[in-house]
Amino acid sequence: MKREPNTQLEHARAGNTTPEMKFVAEREGLDPEVVRGEVAAGRLVIPANKVHLSKRLEPMGIGVATKCKVNANIGNSAVTSSLEGELEKLHYAVHFGADTVMDLSTGKNIDEIRTAIINCSPVPIGTVPIYQMLEELGGDIEDMRPQHFLDMVEHQAKQGVDYMTVHCGVLMEHLHLTMNRVTGIVSRGGSLVAKWMMAHRQQNPFYTHFEDLCDIMREYDVTWSLGDGLRPGSIADASDAAQFAELEVLGELTRRSQARGSQVMVEGPGHIPMDQIKMNVEKQIEICDGAPFYLLGPLVTDFAPGYDHITSCIGAAMAGWYGAAMLCYVTPKEHLGLPEREDVKQGMIAYKIAAHAADVARKRKGAQDRDDALSRARFAFDWNEQFRLALDPETAKAYHDQTLPQDTFKSAHFCSMCGPKYCSMKITEDIRAMAAEKPLELTVLAQ
């Protein structure tokens, strides 16, 4: 019996343009029919759980036809964090431009925290359901039964989670490929699934129960974020056999999930040298039929702990340029500790720069308008307009005011770097004034 359309994907394939598609089209400056067509083709997802839609979610689109998006990770741990702290991080992430937020809580009071986050968030919320399931099992993954996980996925769907990372593509036959890696299996979800398979000597239950999971996703219109459990955790392990073996399975699962009506995006590797980024993005797009690609980073070098937001946003800008649809931020705390409020800000700033640079490089309509407006304000020495247009106005103004805080310097034709005599833009103004007073005469020198 033919089912009535229930998800954005099913509506798009039935020729229906939903209110969410129209909203995304208006936000992106696209024709609604373009949005519907991209959703129908599986190249664009609109993570919008029906429960969250009934609250304060503002629909957004992830795909190559739209602007490059940025996700921020928040969440508590068994060591630190609180409800107030997570809501503060959510506010900071959204304030500095997060398009989606993932709640990766692994500590106590997960349900209370997530419910509050969903109720407060205007952006889609993602999770990794295995974390909460493991907490409820007391931390022993060996005790998991497939029904435990199915129940947790449904529980989080009922809460209003918009997209979920599930590591369905890690198979028993892949595990031997990781044994000689420098950093092994670095995905938390991937390592947990691998340990369960080794303990039980059975195939990945998320793979064998994939259709059951698809049916839950479809009921609430939860978007798949197919997790890359065998992603490389160092540039030494990038683009290896384990990573690409899993990617082939993710391509298969992309097609299976779409056939059952659920939206899907695919996660990508977190550590890739610069010379391998283009190949990785193009390979994923080919294998997964153009499904939106969602990358963690990628970090292009591993020797700068404390600055991984910088080493990764370099790779993120390149990945976005080559076709990644969403970038997952990395904070200065990566590999060192649980990010707090200021870390969230620094990660978001770095990644908004990366995503914007990618949009400019891809010649997206209007992407460069703000850059050009700020450049005009800079040349006109309109300091207040520069601050207004800045990605982080407070920081830009604070740096300027460290040395020239008085109001009179908000119209001065110099800053403290060059002073009044050495500012090239002020000198250019003088040259133009001289040329206007006495036009330049061009002399052609005889050869």
C-alpha cells in the first residue's frame, strides 16, 4: 500500500513544496522549486523533527546548493558541566552563527539538558544516541542489545532531535584494517561499536537493524547523519583502507535510507593533509550520490594542541570550497578538555570564517557583499561601520580602542599601527586629491 508523504524527502519526491522548503528558499535566496528539486535528489536535507518544528525551530537547509553551514558541538561530560553551562554554550554558539548544534552529553541529567536545549534552540539539534544509551547501561557497551539502541533512537526522536549520528557503516570485516594505524579508531561511537562486535563476534547491530532505524527516523522526520566510525584520527592515518571501506558502506546506506523515505547526510574524516582534501570530498560525493557531506574539520596538521581550531579551519575552508555542505567546528580545547563558553566562541569564529571563505570561493550569490562593504568602510575610515560589519564587532572595537579609545579617533584617518603619516590608505587619499587637482599626464617613453 502506498504511504502518504511524511518527510521532507517524500514530499519533495511527490512534487510537494512544503512550508519548510519555502522558508529555506527565502533564507538562501533560492527559488522554492530549486530547493524542492535538491531535496528530492537527496543533495539537500532540511533537518526538522516534527516535534522541534512545533516549538521554535527555524528550518534550514544543508547541501551544495545552499551556503556552507557550520555545526557547533556542546554537551556535558562525567567530569564537568551543568544545565546552565550547556544553555550558555548554546546561546554563544547561536549568537556567533552556528547553523546547527550537536548535544554530545555523556554525563548525568542528559534528558533534562537535552529537553532544555531543544526548547530553547532556533537551530536544528543533533545527537549521537549511543552516548546516552551507554550512560543508561552503566558504561558497559558489551551489555547492549539491539533493542536498547532502537528504544534510545525513538526516545530522542520523541524529544525533538533533528538529526542523529549513527555508526552503521563499521563492519566486522573492517576492523583488521585499523590494527596498524597510528591512532586506531578515534570515533567514540565507532570504537564502542567495534568493541561490541569483538565481544560478541557478531556484525554491527546498527547495520543489521538499519531498516528498523529508518522507520523510526521516517516517523519523526529525523535526518540521518551517517557517522564515519573509522575516520582517521591523525594525518598519518588519512585516506587509508579502513576509511574508504566504511565509505563504500555509507554509500550503500545512503541509498537504502532514501529508498525508505528518510533524509540523509554523510559525515567525513577529521584529519586530512591539504593535498588530500579535494580527493576526499570528490570521492564522498561520488560514492554517496551527492548526499550532503558533513566534515569534522579537517585538521591539516597534528602538531599544534591548543590551536586545533586554526589547523582545522584551514582544511575546513578548503573542504567547503570543494563541495562539503557543512563543517563541524573544532575548538582550542580539542584533544585537551571539554570546551567551555570562550572555546565555543573561538571555534565558531574560526569556522564562520572558513565557511564564508568557501562561499566566496564558490561564487555564491551575494557571498562577497559584506566583504566589499567592509572594505569600502575601511578605505573611508568609517570605523563604526567597520565594527558593525565585522564578524565579531566587540573584539574588533576592543582592539581598536586599546590604543585609540576616544570618540574623536572613530573618524580619524589612521589607526595606531601606522599613525597619521604612514597610513597607505590615507596616502592614497592624498594621491587621489592631487590627481583631481591636477590630472595625471601620461608620457609614452620612446623605445
